[in-house]
Amino acid sequence: MPDLSSVTFLWPLLLYTSLLIAVFGMAYAYQTRRFPPIVLSLGMCLLCIAMARPQTVLMTPLREATVMLALDTSGSMRAKDLKPSRIEAAQEAAQKFIDNKPPRLRVGLVTVAGTAALAQSPTEEKEALRKALENLPLQYGSALGSGLLISLEALLPGAGIDAQKIINESADGSGPKKPANLGKSLDDKNAKAKESEASASRGRNMAIVLMSDGQSNMGPELLKMAELAASHEVKVYTVGIGTAEGDVVHIQGRSMRVKLEEEALKKVAALTQGEYFRADSTEGLVKIYDTLGYRLKFEKRALSEITSYVALLGMLLIMVACTRSFAKVGRII
């Protein structure tokens, strides 16, 4: 579809020919004491615009795109402030997203607890994704940064992102300070620059959807992993699951109240130019996935001339006006 805000003209001076329509209208009104037919006038204006050769940016769907669903499977997701529970509500919404995905959209699944794991590599097969979603055991801990990292590694296999190395470095406190240093060695700077440029351009038709209650207490720092995603131009859409009041859950013999902590999720979305959604009910979560379906229509932009389309529309309007006039009075006036 066209981006109307980007319309330009190859021969803009010919737009002045549209002034002839005003002259025609005044002459018609003088002779007939009536206003000229609106449809006919509009059609003639479009023909004048077509002579100026308009062009605009057309946005068309990419042939292939990939989305990674990173689903929080930590113990706090057993909370029942969303019915029947946070994890079941998230599974239901993710299932609907998968059922309604376009054929060429590849989807992968990463589970996130104390560690993150690739439950399903990106695929177009809905049945494989359904099976991966069926049984998701809840585990201790929450390493959301690891979830983003594993998702990025699956999205960009040629980008030099060594997820295990980064996770190990974060565990012993020797992790790199800047996202630019994450991944392979920087001995060959030229090769690294080429890799980053290639992976960044590919990242434009990829995204991560992180579904969590926002609590992260293990693994690489979440915001640093968001910066890494941003450096590869991969947008992260975050979905906050739960309510501000939260619920009491029992984990390893202890009772604790778990609430939605959305500040970190908002920052991740902002850093990567994604969007944050708050799901404080099961119905709201399902609606969010409907909205995400529209957000994740990856498109490419190309400047194209639309002269023929404008001229065709103008001729159709003129034909409609002439046909209507002939039907009413038996002649074209």
C-alpha cells in the first residue's frame, strides 16, 4: 500500500494544469447557472495530477519474516491473577497467534526460566509449534536476558552471537561491558564490521515477542541484551503478563506474592523500537496477540511511480460521470 506522506512528482510544474479545471468550472457555472459535476471535475483533476508523474513509497510484504516467541516459564508464572493461570493464559494467546499467522511467517519458541532454551527453531509448520507449546514445565529462576540472547542466536545464526559464551561470562562476572563486544572475537575488525552490517539488514524482517511478568534475577542483564538486539535492528515487543496486585504462589516451600513488574519490559521495548503491551486479563492477552498480528506485518519500502494508477482512477470517474449524465438526459453534459 502507498505511503501518502511520501508523494512527490517528477514533473511538478504540470500540476498547474489543474487550474484549467477551475476555469472550466467557472465557465460551466456561467453558462448553465449550475455547479459543474463534482465527479467529472474530480476525474479531470486526477488526470492533471497524473501528467505530473506522481511517485510514492510503496510498502509491500516481505517474502519471508521470522518471529521468536520468548515465553517466561519461571515459577511466578503459575500465579492465578490471570485465569486459569498466567502460563496457561500465555499459552492460549500464543496458540491463537500461531493459528492466525500468515503462511510465510516463520515462528520459533524459546522458554525462559533459570536458563533459556530453544524449544522450537523457526518454522512455518503450525503443528510443530503447537506441540512445542503443549507441555512447558515451570522451573525456578528467571533469566529474561538469556531468553533474548537465545532468541537472537536463533534469528541471526551468522551474526557471531555466541550465546553460551555470553551466559558463562555473566555468571562469573567477567561479561563484556558493551554490546558491540558480545559474540565472536574482535581480532578481525573488518570481518566483524561486515558481519554486523549483514546481520543488521537481515534483522529488519525479524522480531522477538517477550512474554513475561517482568521479574528477572539470573543470567545476562536484560537491558544489555536489549541493546544487543537493537544493534542488529531486531525489534522486541514485550508483553507484561499479570496484574499490579499480583497473586501469592508457593515455590520450594515458600509463599510469596508475585506482581507484574513492567518497567524493565517497557525499557526493552523502547530500546529496540518495539512496543510494550500490558495484559492484566486473559481476554486482554488474547486481544494483544490480535494487535501484534497487525504490528508484525513486515514490509519493504520502494519508491515507485503511480502515474498509471492515478490516470486510471481519473478516467473511471470521468466515465462514471458521463454514464450518469447520459442515463439521466440522454446526452453528456
